[in-house]
Amino acid sequence: MAGVMDSVNQRTQLVGQNRLELLLFRLSGQQLYGINVFKVREVLQCPRLTLLPKSSPVVRGVANIRGATIPILDLAMATGLPGIADITNTFVIITEYNTKVQGFLVHSVERIVNMNWEEIHPPPKGTGRDHYLTAVTRIDNQLVEIIDVEKILAEVSPTSESISAGVVDADIQHKAVSLRVLTVDDSSVARKQVSRCLQSVGVEVVALNDGRQALDYLRKLADEGKRPEEEFLMMISDIEMPEMDGYTLTAEIRNDPRMQNLHITLHTSLSGVFNHAMVKKVGADDFLAKFKPDDLASRVVDRIKATQ
């Protein structure tokens, strides 16, 4: 298993090319699932777990890994499936989301596959509102489901969406009423979190689901003779999205003279210093880690002040 993960840190060259690598795994049955390698720190056989009193049933316990105490979540149970009864010979995927580290208990880990984001598609229509998918794809004619980890974490350990007193004053809220912000995120939970935060600032929010949808929307505005930088105070975009990632979306916007002046902030649960380098490479104006309401609101407030 160490051999599967030993080159994870060398894979950053895929970023910015609308490509990603998925770590494939199984929970309790034959269904394949995937997670972006960039969110994975390591994969290891399930260590000894210590139970936490009064914790969510999804949290099977905590493990001491490399000097850190890390919660281990049963990913099957978190998505509504029967939990893994016997954790002997199971594996834990150590991940970092939204600056927090946690492990996901899975039955088995398969391999890493290199893919293009264009091969990753939104969940089929008719899936309903309560599913835990952000995307699906096919590998060797088998359906692979990509889990909405942000939704799981929001349910197991809810994050406050409130903005602290003093971040937004009455003058800013008055000015914000006439402004709009475009947000792009494939996670339904993340879209709601961002939208509620921005609405607390006072701006109107237009929320789209992925980079391809956002690019088509902006191009349509430009075709109608409208200037996106005049229509929107800013665009706040996730990086990891089906069809087209946030880096590629940013590069496409910057390459179109009709929309290249749109202010772009990339807002992501991905971690690592490479993000900051890629922000500059593709021409984004700013980078912000998810999900910190005060930081997000402050970025919008700064933009309002800069444009008045």
C-alpha cells in the first residue's frame, strides 16, 4: 500500500491541466468510489482505535498517527450504508479537508487512476437531494462514485456559518445590496454555506454547479454585450469540480478579452503550497481555504471597498 501512495507529493504537475488522479476504494460491496489524491495524506491499515464518548456513531474512534490524534470516520455509515462491522484488515485513508485532518475507514483500497476532469460528470438527474455524491465517472466500464466529503463532514462536525460582529458594518451592507457575486461549487453543502455567508454580507448570489456551467454562463453574458466585471463584484470558485476545474475555468476567463477583468477568488478545501503557485499561474486574484465565514466575508468586504 505504501507503494501506491509514495508518489502523491510528486503529482502536482497535473493541476492546471484540467486533470486529476483518483484513489479508488470500496466500502462494503463491489461499488467503486473515488477521492482526489490531492486530498489524501496517506493510506494505512486500520490502526488501533480508541472510542470517544458521546461522539457521532459515524466516528469509530480516534487513532494516534505520527504524533497526532485523528478521528476515524466510517465512510459507509456516513453515506447511509451499513457500517463496516469487522475492521480487521480494513484500511484508513488519511485526508485533509478545509484545513482539518481526518481518516476515512474503508474496506479496501484499489489503485490510483489518472483522469481528465471532462470525464467526471455531475450525478445523474433524479438522484434526489439526499445523496452523498458530487460526481460520477466510468473506469473500465464500471461506475465510480465520488463522494461529497464536505457534506459528510458538515453533518458529523458542523461548522459555524456565522460572521463575527464587526466584520461587516452597516455602511458595507448598504453598499452590498446593489452588488452580485458569482459562486461556483459542485458540493451542494458548500454552495449553501457560501451563499448564506455572502447573503449575510448583503450581496445577491448567483450560484452555479461547475466550471463548465460557469464558463458557458459568462460567455453568454459576453455574447449579449455585457461585461462580467460589471455584472459581478467577483467570482468565488471551487477548484475541484466535474467537467472543468477552477484552475481551467480561471485560465479560460483570462484568455477571453471580454471577461478577463473579472475578479476571481479560488475557494477550496484542497491543501498545500502548490495551490498558491497555481493561483498565480492561471491568473486568479486571490486564494482562500474553505470554510471560514469571517475570511470569506472579509474578502467580499475588501472588494466592496476597492470598487467604491
